[in-house]
Amino acid sequence: MPYQGDTTPATASTTETTGTPTVAVIPAVDLFLGAVTILAGNGATARTGRFRHPHPQLIAQALAQAVRPTRWCEVSRTLTVTVAAAGRRDGAQRQFTLSREDPA
């Protein structure tokens, strides 16, 4: 039987249940420094932000298990990674609150 899932393309920006807008991002995690660099937006309107997290290895592990695009909420500085989860078709959301990186 052929796959009959949802083929609707994801939009560039959605709203979480809290009403806060999120965007799809590709985060880069520096495990040594604990820094997370986020590139949000497309080529013309791309914004880069550098943040810190006390346990960057948890973010890296979640990204390795991601089953959906990673979402970023700039207002709450929350990175949401949806990972595979037994018994949950849509996966489980892991949320990481990041803090602003101190200027070097």
C-alpha cells in the first residue's frame, strides 16, 4: 500500500500552543564551549544568534535523534527538537531554553 501521509509543505513560520511564533532553524552546537549558534531565516533575511546552554551534549543528542525540523522561538529563547519516541507517532518535543552568550 502506498504512503498516504500529509504532503503539505511546512510553512516558514508557525505558532506554538502558547501563541508565540517559531521558525525552522539549523543549530550548531559547540560541545566544548557550550555555545549554540542559530541561523534563522532565508538567504536575504538570515539572522544569526549565539547562545549558551549548560549541557550542550543534551542538545547534540536530541539533534541526532530529530524526526522533524528544529524550531526556534526568539521571544522565549527556546529551541524545540522533536525526537523519536516509542508509542508517539508525532514524536516527543524536547525544549531547551538558551541564555545569551556573554560578549568575548
